[in-house]
Amino acid sequence: MVERLATSAMGTRFEFVLSGEPRGSLRSVGEMAIEEVVLWHQRLSAFASDSLVSHINRTAGDEPVRVDADVWELFVLCDEVWRASDGAFDATIGGAMQGAGFHPGDGAPSRGWGDCVALNAEVRSVRFTHQGVRLDFGAVAKGFALERAAAILREHGVRSALLHGGTSSVVAIGAPPSEDGWRVAVRSDAEPRMVTLRDRAMSVSAPRGRRNSDGHGHILDPRTGASAGNADTAAVLCARADLADAWSTALVVLGKRPAGMPGDAESLIHTGRCWEEMTSAESPDDFREVA
């Protein structure tokens, strides 16, 4: 039995392909997972005035905002990737996105996550140390939502599924019948690369797509506010879709794999000349060119 479900959220289309015999109706389990994506769309939207993110942006400059365990996990992830990427991934990018014309408002680049966001693990609270900080989880929200949708499927016994958000964030559970895994294409300006996913996630980031009135791509270097273009495509394969999302964005900014990237994450980077592939066993300086 195969069920296909879809919804529009986070400015793109989410599609799920579910296979097997779970505990309960496959369709009803899939609908629960779809509802989870919609929930996180509502909570993490930087455009909706009634979203959790908008509430934090309005409030955290004046007083700490307490969050639940799931949202706290998102903040911890953003903090860890910001540190490990030397600031190439930064969820305080919202002001720079406003300044570049991708979001409404007259924001400007912040001083950076580390200088602007204070986390209190004891009470799970978030506080801004400066006024005008604007969170934007756009570079991690799809993967975060997919992780939580996939958890629902696993909890209900689904052993074979492929979930994607906009074809750029993917979670693979198990494999299709009689297959080793789910075959997924990584597209760029060059020839696409095919990867096989089984109980793994992948994210692909590229500066093409949305552009502002000046023609600049929507991925910005959060350290400068300028358009990022050191890679035309970056893909990350790892155990979690939210980590893959954050890191693929950081790799577009950096154009190379940093030493702080988790060792169990694989990366594919295309810089306009060739694919550069790295596995966890290799040194950050030992890229392998792939035709």
C-alpha cells in the first residue's frame, strides 16, 4: 500500500510518500504528519504577526521569552551551528533580509547571534541583548518541521517513507520495497548528482531562486549582509534534516567545508567548476573532485 499526501507551507510544497502497514490507517498517520508541518509553519513564520517567531521578535528585546522543549531544541541547534560555522549560519539574519528587500521592513544586519541572543537553559528562555534583533528560521524551518513529521510516522510504525519540502529538504525512512534506498537527485547548474538515502536526511541550498530588486540571491552572508555566492549549490547528508538544512546554507556562504562541521555529515559542494565531495572520513582540506 502506498499513500501520497501534500500541503503548502513555508512558501513551498511539502510532499510525503508513505509505504507499508503501520499501526492504524496509513492515510490517517500521514495526515497527522502533514498537520505537524502546518503547525510549525504557523509557529515559525517570520511573516505572520501572530506567529511565535514574531512574538519573540517583538518581546525578547525587553524581557526574556520562555519557550517549550521543541522550540528550545531549535534554539540550541541554531546556537551550535552558528558557533561551528564561524557565523556562516545565523538565525538573526532577519534584519539583513529586511534590508535586502526579501522581507517587509527596514532592518539591517545584526551584530550576530552570539552578541544578540542570550539563552537560559535553566528556564528555557530567550532574550535579546540589543533592540531590533529579528529572528528568521527560514534556513532551518523546513528541515525542523520534517524531522517532527518523520518522528510521528516512526512512532506509528511507518517503516518506508520519503518526505520532502520544496524538493530541497528531504527525509528518508527505510527504503522502497525491494530497493536499497530512496534515489534522490541533487540538481545544480552542472549535471545532477544522484544519491541514495536510507534512514537519512538531505538538504540542498543554492543562491538562485528568489532574488531581490537588484537581482541578488536570497542567501545572504550573515556576517556582512551581502549576497552569498561562494558555492552555487551545496548539499548535506546526515541523520537530521534540521542540521542538514542549517549546514547546507552555511556551505553556500563559505564555499567549503569548515573544520567544525559534524564528522558524520557528508557534503557535496559545487563551485561552478565541479562537484567537491567529502565524506566523514576525510580531512576538511581533502576535497574529492567528482565529475
